[in-house]
Amino acid sequence: TLAGAAAGPAIARAAWFNSTRASVFVFMAAYFLLVLYYMYMAQSGRKPFVRRLPGIDAIEEAIGRATEMGRPVLFVPGIQDIDEMQTVAGLVILESVARLTARYETPIRVPVAYPIPFTIAQEMVRSGHANAGRPDTYDPDSVSFVSPQQFAYVAAITGIMLRDRPAAHLFMGSFFAESLLLAETGFSTGAIQVAATANVHQLPFFVVACDYTLIGEEIFAASAYLDGRNQTDASD
């Protein structure tokens, strides 16, 4: 037809489905089917395979080194409050770390920046000692509330590094500008350091100053793996 020519009459009809967006419908259907499938697997007790990460093995290696040297383990669960998922993941890892330190009778130090993570961290350490069969070795002073102020928190942690000389530093959570201060100070003490964060802009500092680094979403995989392994050990 010529441009500007009058068009014929048209009739609008209601449509339940836009056939031009069929690919979006197929993608959404496949996604929700996978969600339902993995929910069914979780409810039936079947666990998906999670590949082993070198950083996970390094956690036990670091705790073993601290035990051999008779020095404590320093665990830092990040700088943010409990509404940050990385803080939750770090606290899940803390329970596994506390279980190992209790089994090896190694002191642990956990400085925390906010009140709610402080309470949860206490419970995680207590639970770790109980699951290791050593509830009497739990020290309430092993978890300390420091300050929600970023650099006041960092100053307290670096003080612990230089005074108590922990043999292992575990940084597991959300970190910002303080990451390089913590990692460099820890490196200067000669401690073995394992870090994990999903804050990509802080990963370079951990990579260059720590012995092992869990990159990005590996922190969530590590918390899921360690939590699942603990449940298996408890059932055995």
C-alpha cells in the first residue's frame, strides 16, 4: 500500500497469550520447574553435589596450624549487619570453624561489629562446641562486640592480631575499604589467612595478601557445603 493511504477497518480482540514472547514463557517455565525439582530434592533429603574448593580445605589446614603452634584462631564475619547475606554465610561458616577449634582445643577470637550478629555468633560458637562433644570448653569471651564504626572495628581487630598473634586469620563476610588494612596487617604477623567475600571490588586485596581466597559466590557454596557436612557428621 502507498504511504498515507487509508487503512481498512480493524477489530481488536483480547488475547491471553502473546505468541511473540513465547521464548520468555519457555524460560520462566523451565526456571520454575527447576526450583520445584530442587525443593523436592531438599525435602526428600537428597543433597546436590557441591564441588570441593581449595579454600575450604585451607580452613582446616589453618586451624591445624594454629593448634600446632598453640595460638588462637581469629575469625572475622565481615563488617555489615545481619541483613547482609554474606554476614549470614559467614556465621554459618563460623559454626563449622568453632566445631573444629573445639575438637582441637584451640582458642578462637570472634570480633563482631553489630549486636544481632554478636548474639548469633555466640550461639554459633556455643553450638560448635556442643556438636564437637565439648560444651564445657565454650568460652563466652571468645566472641566480643566491638563497634559498628568501620575503622574503630578495624583498629580493634588489628590490635588483636598484633597482641595475641593468632596463627590463623579467617575473613568470611562482607568487606569494604578495611579489607587491605586487615589483610596487610595479618600478612605482617606471618599468620595463614583465608578470605571469602562476594564484594568483587575488594577481592584483589584479599588475593594478593591472603593464602587462599574464596571468590564471589563461593562464600555461599562454602557455607552450604560445611553446613551439610556438619549435618552428615552429626547423623553419623
